[in-house]
Amino acid sequence: MDSVVIFDTTMRDGEQAPGATMSLEDKVQIGKQLERLNVDVIEAGFPANSRQEVEAVAAVARAVRKPIICGLARPVFGDIDAAWEAVQHAARPRIHVFISTSDIHLDRMLRKSREEVLEMSVKGVLRAKGYCQDVEFSPMDATRTDPLFIYQLLEAVIDAGATTVNIPDTVGYAIPEEFGGFVKSIMDRVPNIGRAVVSVHCHNDLGLAVANSLAAVKVGVRQIECCINGLGERAGNASLEEVVMSLHTRQDYLGVTHGIDTTQIARTSRLVSDITGMAVQANKAVVGANAFRHESGIHQDGVLKERTTYEIMNPKDIGLTGSVLHMGKTSGRAGFRAHLKEMGYDLKEEEFGKAWESFKEVVAKKKSISERDIEAIIAEEMRTVDETYRLDQLHVTCGEPGIPTASVKITTADGQEWTESAVGDGPVDAVYKAISKVVSLPNQLQEFSVKSITESTEAMGEVTIRIQSEGQTFVGRGVSTDIIVASGKAYLNALNRLVAAKGEQAPVKS
Ligand code: KIV
Ligand code: ZN
């Protein structure tokens, strides 16, 4: 049975989702998790975007050794050189060259003729080929392009050395049967198509990205481009977990296999949601909180008698074990380390030390610890942004009647200690105002959300916030058994990211 190549573009197209910006450290952390998930290709970014992007993609290429690491580039030498500068560090590098091909993009956006686009594409592929063997080519907006031009262009880039040709439904316009027919016509009409892997990249504007990808598999496509949680430009890309679980569950119909370790799906989904601050809707297929919950009495009765009466997938297959760990106050460092290893985490000594300290804090407050709690601790500790500001103490008084008041003690990286107090509309507002008195970085709070990591009143709370400063968005996350503390940590985390991105010194107290 053929295997479908799973090409993850969470860190490139996914990052194009508004507000989903990822730092270098975020990308390395996601890259390592994608490696555990066993994806075949990771598109780690668009290096021509900025110096930071070159460095982030290079860091992923150095840290993540098993999958192919891919960098996106337009067919211009500067882009291709930047992509190579970043991916050359990979064990298996790939350069992905793309250009628009539809008349509307050519006339209104690029102002180029088809001949010019063809010439640029071939030159771009040849330039990329001068750097590495593995070159992918994408005609952007393929589904609104004259098919005859697509056939001609793909033949030319395959002759120039493209080893994968990708058919993007850039604006999510296609309908499954039609898309399958279009891809089939490419297979039939491009004479040298057998020399390349045919791939698809579907957007979800009409909610059809996964259906279109599967229709393409049915006619012989062997690479699917997708994102964790269906992240991506506008309505997003095909969701990796839905594509993979469809291939898995309906192998009888689709007739292909995949190399994904499906038991890592839930954890990968949570990590990407934690890092980007983009929540997963409860009724999202495969990874939504309700995906395996049964509400109606009839369904519950059925599932209790025989799980498969209403479940087509086993929650265990996507890594939902719900297991409670036999770890508590008396558990030692070695036991904790062994458990992390079992969960697939291989932490550096410094990261482990921080995780251990957080673990001890949590077990002091909670009776039972789940793997989800540990994931949350690790996600927080490994989101290593330089701690320009550290929250050392937080004290809040509030109640009815009463004036919510917060006092904070913050230590800066250069050892200064600041103590401030403020009153606010509520305890969280008071904490934010007190912190803002110490950290003089103007910003607007755009989003604030609290969720419980596990169930029960003693659960850890997770706060995600988004702040905006000079048009840039920064996500901050904080975890604690106390949601006010989690809010303070989340705000400082976002401020630390803001400082790191701007490369500024810690501003002094206003
Ligand atoms: O949607 C699209 O066309 C893309 C290309 C760069 C592949 O993201
Ligand atoms: Zn795209």
C-alpha cells in the first residue's frame, strides 16, 4: 500500500493566521513535537521574510533531525538564497518555490505575462536545485488557473528538476469532485509527472480543505500539506489531525497508509494551541473537547455497552489516555525525569531543573497530577523567552464590598527589584495596572482568556492573553492553580516577548 507524505506547514502557513506569530523558541518546540508526531516534512517558515525568520528556520533545521525541513521562497534569487541559508543545516533540506499562476493574480498583482512566470519558475527551480536535490514547486491559485497553463508549467519545472509539484487551492474555491478531476487531469496531461511526487495544499474557505485533500488522494496524490488544528491564512488549511485520522480510519476506502504516530496528535494540538493562543473549538473534529463526549442517554448507553456503537475512532489512538499519574509530593527527581522520558520529552538539564521546580509547586497544591498537567508545565518552561521581568510576589485583595487591590514585586534581569500597587475594576485589572506601573511598555490588551487545564476545582488554570504594541501582536501564557497568578504570569510573559522582539533593554519604571 502506498504511503502519503504528511507535509506540515503549521510554522509557515499556520503562522500566517492573524496573531499566530511564533518566536524561534516556539518554532523549535513545535518542531520537536512534530518530529515526535513523525511528520515527513516540516515547512518551518518563509526565510526571505526577515533575519529572524532565517534564524528561526535554521534553529529548527539544527534541532529537528528526522523530518525533511523545508523553507518557502518566491522564484527570485534573494528568496532562494535565504531559504538555503536557513535549511542548509537540516539533515534533509528542501526548498519550496512558489509563484502565482492565475490570470487574476498575474494581471492585477504580479503584472507579468504567463511567459515571464514560466521563465521565472524554471530559473527559480534551477537556482534551488543548485543548492539541494529536494525541490518543490507550487503554482499559487492553481484552481483558478487555466489548466493548460498549469500542465505546461509543471512539465517545465519537472524538467528543471522539481521533485514534488504541489497543487494549491489557495483561496479554498474547489469542490471535492471537481478538484479530484483537476488533479487527475494533471496526472494524465503532464507527460513527465511520474518523475515528481504530486502534492495538494487546500485552504478551508468553504470548509472543504480536508474533503478536497482526500479527493486528491483518491486519484493518486501522495503528499498532503496541512496544519495542526487547521491553522493557516484566513479560514486556515486542511487540518492535519482530520486528514491523518481520515486516512487511518478509512484506509479501507482510501487505500493508502501514513507514517504518523497518531498517539501524539492530542498533545501536538494542545501545544500549538498553547503557543499560538488560538483556542480549539469544542466541537472540532478529532481534537475538540467534545469530540469523544456522549451527551444523549441512548448514545451513552451504547458506548458503555460497546464503545464502537458511537465511536469510529478510539480516543487512545490520538493520545487521549486521561491517565492520572502516580506521582505526588513524595515523588523524586528521578521518577519525574523517567516519566518525562516516557512521555517523549528529552529536556536539557536547565529545562529539567525549571520543570522540576514547577512540578513541586503543583503537587503541593493538587491531589492528583495528570499527564496534561505535566504537558502544561513543560510547555510553560520550554517557552523560553528571556525573562527580562520575573514575577516574584503577587498579593491581591478583593471581595464584595471592597476595592480590588494588587501589589506586585518584579525582578528585572539585571537584578533590580520593583514593588508597586494599584487598584482596578477587578483583581486581574488591578494586577495588570500594578505590573504596568513597573514595566513602561505601552500596549493594548486585545484578548484575555482563562481555561481550566483539567477538570475539578483544584485544576490548574491557564490564562492566555494577546497584547498589541505598534501593530505587532504578542501572546502571553501563564499557568497556575491560582488564576490571578496565572494572569500576572501571562501578562509578564507577553511583555517579555515584546521586549525580546524589539531587542530593547528592560525599560525602567515610569
Ligand atoms: O496557499 C498557497 O497557495 C500557499 C503556497 C505558498 C503554497 O500557501
Ligand atoms: Zn496556503
